Amino acid sequence: MSKTVLITGGAGYIGSTLVRTVLDAGYKVRVLDRLFFGRESLAELADNPDFELVKGDIRWIDDSIMDGIHCVMDLAALSNDPAGELNPEITLSINHKGRNRMARMAKEKGVERYILASSCSIYGFRDDVSDETSPINPLTTYAVANRRAEEGSLVLGDDTFCATALRQSTVYGKSYRMRFDLAINGMTRGFAEKGKIPVLRDGTQWRPFVHVKDTCRAFVAVLNADKGKVNGQIFNVGSEDQNVQILPLAKTVAEAINVPFEMEWYGDPDHRSYRIDFSKIEKTLSYEAKLRPADGAREVYEALQDGSLTVQDKHFTVKWYKAIQDWKDHLDDIVIDGKVF
């Protein structure tokens, strides 16, 4: 009989791809999501007998959500750094306290494994290459919440409960719930619409990247790993050759979609800059990223060109949160322009 994985935030950008990756790996999936962005990303799975969708919030969902669960993959969060600053108190209540609540509940209910979706943004600004033992420098509420969530969940690991944290690189690529407020996706969309690629000032900042399909593969690698290899461990997720500076990355995007390189600056200078070492996950789990920024840029550009992907307000996290009325605490439905979603 197939084991069941609970994926919180499973209707989101990473989550909606992860759901399918876990199903393809032979597991059943239960999704818990507030559905701030709707349920369209999971609509095609509605008749799948191995899939279940529960609308709810990690901060107050009943512990029956853990019934029959083998592993929790905890992705529920207000994401990204700018969104986390809209209301820092709420960000911490969800991204830190809510996820720690899920970890504790999982352990109390006899769930065997817990995998936290964390972020390499925890490293903040560093001149050298950071591995999992390097000092951290979280510069935003989003990053602080991720670190606190790590601390509160990893300490729960013992002989009966396996807890792991994955610090993901900046994700890119086409997904079932698209985002265009991520660097590579945003650059690709910028050329498709304006003939220029927007680049966040000043372009010298370093950032690690990983395709959405590859980061989902990392979750499954941890899920299937021997507990002794991953219990209480943090893994950076990405690949060495995808540590790139933003301006050269923009040129890579232009080359990938076969257009002349033209750019325009936007925003204030980015104070986050970090390069990451990924040798731990490669050696421990034989993990290897298969896709590169050029692959992600091409798939997004082609989808925009053929009309299978259209740009919508909900593809921009901050813009969408601002559009949602009364979403802060106990919202049952998303109400926008008088329509209930």
C-alpha cells in the first residue's frame, strides 16, 4: 500500500510541481493550502484517487490532518523576501511558528519524517562561498523566519522522527502556479513583453539558482534516503555552476531565447549576495541538478510565445497579496473585486 505524503503549500509555485513529483515517485499526496492563489494549479488532479486537497491554515488546522501520513513536506509560507515585509508579524506567525507547529504536531501524531522548505537567503551577504556550516546573515523577515523554523524543527529529530531542512536556491522555470517575480522568470517575461530584460541593480550580486523540477527532486531524494543520512541535517539545494551574478545571468537568458541583449535597470541596489557550496547534498544523496537557467528561460519564453502561459496579477506575489481583501488571519475565501475564489 502506498504511503501518504502531506505537502503544505502544495498549490504554490514549488508545491504544485512537487505534488506531481511525489505522485510520480509512487506516493499518495494530501495537500494543505490556504489557496490564496486559487486551486487551478491542482485542478487536473481532482479525480486522481491518490490525491487529496484540504483547504486550511497550518496555524490552526486540526491534528487529524496528520492521520495516515508518512512524511510532511512543509512548504506553506508567505514567500518571498518583499512579501515577508508586508506584515513581518504575520510572516513570522506563518513561516516560523506555523511551520514549527506542523513539525511538533507531526511528531506527536507518529509521522516518521518531516522536511522543511528553507532558503539560501538565510546566508544574506557573504563574500566567500557558504556551506551548511557557514555563519548565516539573514537580512529580511522571510530569511529570519526560515532560520527560526529550521531551529524549531531540526531539534525534534530522534530515533522515531526524522527532521530535515532544505535550503533552496532561487527557483526558476515553468510551473503549474507560475511566478514572474523570480529572477530568471522575470527576465524572460521582460523581453517577451518589452523587448528588454529588467535587471535588479547593480547586477554584480551573486545568487544561486535551481530549476523548480530539480528542487522537487531534492525533496524526494530526502524522502527516500536512509534516515541516518538526513536526520537533523541541513542541505543546500542547487549546483555549483548555477552560482551566477545577475548581469551575466541576464545575458545568458537573452542567449537562451536567441534575442539581442538589451536591458533596463530597476529597483534599489540589492544588498543580498551569496554563493553556495552544494557538495554535501551531492555526496550524501548522490543528488545532481539536471536543468540549467537556459533551459528554464527557453521553456518559459516558448510558453509565453505560444499562449499556453499568460501573465496574470497572481503571478506576482506582492501584487497579489495586496489585492486580496481581509486575508490576514481568518479568511475563509479569497475575495477580489467582489468575486469569491
